[in-house]
Amino acid sequence: MTVQDPKPTEAAPKVANERPKYAPTGGGPMGRGGPMGMGGGTGEKAVAFGASLKRLLGMLRPERVKMVLVVVLASIAVALSVAGPKILAGATDLLFAGVLGRQLPGGMTKDQLIQTLTAQGKTDLANMLSRLPVVPGQGVDFGALGSILLLTLAVYLASGGMQWITGYLVNGITQRTVYRMRKQVSEKLDRLPLSYFDNAPRGELLSRVTNDIDNIAQTLQQTMSQFINNLLTVVGVIGMMLWISPLLTVVALITIPVVGVVTGIIGKTSQKRFKQMWKSTGELNGIVEEAYTGHSLVKVFGRQREVAEQFAVKNNDLFKSAFGAQFVSGIIMPAVFFIGNLNYVAIAVIGGLRIASGQMGLGDVQAFIQYSRMFTQPLTQLASVANLLQSGIASAERVFEVLDAQEQTPDAEGQLPTPLKGRVAFEHVQFSYNLDKPLITDLSLVAEPGATIAIVGPTGAGKTTLVNLLERFYDIQGGEITLDGVDINAVPRRELRDQMGMVLQDTWLFGGSIRDNIAYGKPGATEAEIRAAAEASYVDRFVHSLPDGYDTVIDEEGSNVSAGEKQLITIARAFLSEPTILILDEATSSVDTRTELLVQRAMKALRADRTSFVIAHRLSTIRDADTILVMEHGDIVEQGNHEQLMAAKGAYYRLYQAQFAATLQGETEAEDPAA
């Protein structure tokens, strides 16, 4: 089946019970909140930070085995790293003992020297020497010192290796998790109703599935490894500090509640600002995307200044929110660092007093000061992780809003008859885009197999809506639509749409060659089938004038082929799909008069033995239709063939006369300027 950008071109309101979690505000000439009236989307109700964090962590569940391995390796790495200062404390004591030992008189043992000092009343010095491996009269034992330094080197190398392996595992966990998230979002978009995309600015939606997911990936990558390592480091360091000195440990632990309070106050403020920052990012992306895709329209109406001004406003909003978010969250690091410095001073003073009193050794105090730094550093990094987490959770909330959007009704398990004849029946159909504003109240019609049904009427009458309901882009609210007697709601959408070929007034080509764009209508089509479809739709006529023929690459906007040529390519795509039911919505509106006559002949051949629905504004193109439906305000006010409707002199007759009277009047004025 071939579908060209299916969207309701006539309906302003959308389905009330299928609104997405966010909706655009404002509107511009390009639709969907164009560049002159862009409005970004936000969640109607923000998801709680705790709930979003829990849900994000839940997405790591498939990686739980590797997460356990990460925790084990990180624990070993931290244990080795924490043991380092204590081992180095022995080296400090050896150096200090060597310096003191050389200054002490030889010829006596350490115990004898301590007894002598005690007898002389030098108790503090005696207590200090009792804690050192001093030998009176001897200097530094470089052999023992070298052994300690080599052991320290080995410990730190092993710790670094474990940390490298942990980082490798965390990177894999993060990328696989984000891969699954992107896959979930992609599959979710396939299950969302068309009304969701009609309400969602494309730039805002793209920002959610690209920028926000990238931000989540960065958050997971940095926070997982840092959080695990820093948390384990804090636990290990506290254990070592308690072993060395419970008193100094109490002094060091005073910083935890202080840091917690400061981080909590600042984090609560920054969370709101990060939410606003990512909202502003989505709005700005929406403006850029729509201003770019509609740049021709902007230039035609001379609205460059307005677009630039609106971009400047949104860019300024993003600047303010981003600056505020980063500035407020950035206060965390200096605040925690300041608290850590105060703690360091307190430990140094108290530790020095305990060395002087002989209650602690110099190596232990030195090790404790290192541990205090090791204790403050992970606290600072945990505060930084909290800062990053605020931004990541704000992005996660926006992605979860997409994942939680109301989906289209599930497909049924029924099947269409084989072979399909193509009898279409609308029976008392009711539908409205907004339940408060009914559009189709009681519509009934029958299209027999092979018949051509033309649908005419003023703009907004419901013509395109009729075929959108047949394709199940929207579900009806009452009545029934059947295909060969089978309710279309009772069969999967894919099976239903595989039987239909659709060409809309708004063409859409993908970035790729002309051959690829035609072959999109039938995966696996042969070269002969592609050429046959191109010849039938007169694409073959202009392809040979292109430098690369069928291999000519069309850019995403299709700007290197004319509007008429784009339309012919989309018609060829429909030819190739060989549909049972053909839907043409002003399919020849972009081609010249001569090409239109050729395409009309091809369409007549294509419509043979196929049920066809043709939406037309130019009534001359549908005079040979088997049945012409005249629609007004969602209702069929007349139906019959061209001769019958002209004889009835009703709504169709008035449309026909108005159209051709205007043409004749224009020709008369051209012939007689005085007229």
C-alpha cells in the first residue's frame, strides 16, 4: 500500500478522547503551530521525580546480572583504593621513625628509651615513640620502605584495573538500555493514532526522541559509575576512619547532614529550572524545524523578520532557563567544597593535638587526612551526580510522556475474504474530531466492486475525512464500515491498508533514488514491475531527461524535481502496489493540463476492476465517475452520476455552474479588456 502523508486537511478540531499527553498552543500558516505561531508542548501534569527515577532504574532490569558484577568489581576496586592510605601510613611512620631514630642516643633499646623518657617526665614524647617503629641511633630502613611503596603501587594498579573493567561494563549497560528505550519509543510511535501527530509539533516530538534520550544516555553513563564508586568509597572510608579514630570520624561525619540539606535545597530549585530548560529546547527545535521546512513560504510572505524575532524570543527563553538551571545547580559544588574545607581544617587541628599528646601516630593522622579528602571528594561528586540527575530525570519525564500517550485501539484478529472483491459500505457512520462539534452524523453509502466513487464538495465538507475513516487513520464513533461484508474494525490495520493504494494532494518523497521511491509501494518489486508502473504513470517520460535516470537521487524535500514530477512518482508508487481499492485525493492537482489528460487515461485503466474513491475540486475530472457524492458539513446531500446531478439542478449543479461560469467569465474578460 502507498500512503502519502495522511493527515486531515479539512478538520480543525481533533479527537477529544485521543489527545496526547501534551498539545501545541498557537498556530501558524504552516499548520501544527507554524513558525509564525509556534507553540511548544509540555506535560499536562509533571511526573514526580521519585517515580520517574524509579521507572528509569526499572529499565535497567534486563542488565541486573551485569549490574551485580559491576557492584562486585567496584567493591573490590574501592576496597583496594581505600586500603592505600593506610598502607602509606606505614611508610610515613618509617620515615618519621628514621629521622627521630638518628637523633636519639644509641646503645639502648626502644623500651629502655621509653622508660627513661617516662622517668624524666617526658610522657608525651614517650607515648609518641611507643607508636613508631623507631630504633635509637639508626636512620630510615629503606628496604622496608621500598616494600611498602611497591605494595602500595600494586594495590593502586589493581584498583585502577578494576575501575576500568567497571567503566567498560557500565558503558555497555547504558548503551543497551538507551537502545531499548529508543526501540520502545519507535514502536510506540507506530502504535499512536494519527490525531497524536496532528496535535504534536514535529520539532518538539523530535526533540523528545533525540535530544532528551541522548541526555538520558549521558546521565546514566555518568551517574551509574560515579554513584556506585562514590557510595562504596564513602562506606569504605567511614569504616577505615572509625578504625583509626572514632573521635575524628565524628568530626568528619558532621558534614553529611549539612551537605544533604544544602544539596536538597539547591536540587529542588534546579529541578524546576531543568524542566523548563528542556521544554524551551523542544520549543526552539520546533521553530527551527518548521521555519526550515517552510522557508519558501516564509520568504514569499516576507515574514523573515517575524520568524527571526520569534526565534530570538524562544532562544532568549532557552538562554534564561539554561543559565538559571546550570547556575543554580552549579552552586552545589562550591558549597560542598567549602564545607569540606572547614571539615579538613577541623581534622588537621584536632589530629595535630592528638599527635602532640601521643594519642595518635603521625602516619595515622596523615592517613586520616587523606581519608577525609577521600570522604569529601565522593560527597562532592555525589552532589554533582544529583545535579546531572535533575537534568536526566527532566528528560526522562518528557520521554515517558510519549511512552504513556494513549495508543490507538488494538488490532483485531479477523481476516478479509480471499479474493477480495472491493465492495465498500458505510452504514450510519458517525464521526467527529471533537465530540462537542459533530462532523458526520449519519452517513450511509455503498461502493460496488469496480465502481468509481467521486466525492466533491466545499472545503471542510468532510471529503478527506471519509477516506481517512476507510483507511482507519481515525476510528468511527458510531455505525459500521464494511469491506466485502467484513467490519474493517475486525481486521488488522496492516491487512486492511495492504489492500489500498492512496495518493494525496500533498506529495511526500523519501531521500533516495527515484527507483527506491517507486519501489516503496511494493517491497521486493522487480525492475520490470517498477518500469511498468513508471511507464503507466508517465514517470518514464521525464526520467530519461535526468542525468542518472531512475538512479537520480531525490533529496528529502524533493526540491530537485518539480511538483508535477513528484506527483507522478507518487502515482507510480500507487500503480506498483496493485491495490484492490484506490484512493485519489486531488492526485492530479500539481500536474499540467496535458499531463493531467495522460494521467486521467492511466487512472481510468488503473481503476478497471478496482473500487476507486476520487476526491476532486475540478469537476471536469470526475464526470465519468459511476457515482458522484456531494458532501456538505459531513453529510451526503446528493448522489448520482454527472447527468443525473446536472438534471436535478441541486448542489452539484450549483458547484459546476459556479466553477465553469468563473472560467468562462475569465475567458470573456481576457478577450474584451473593456469588459
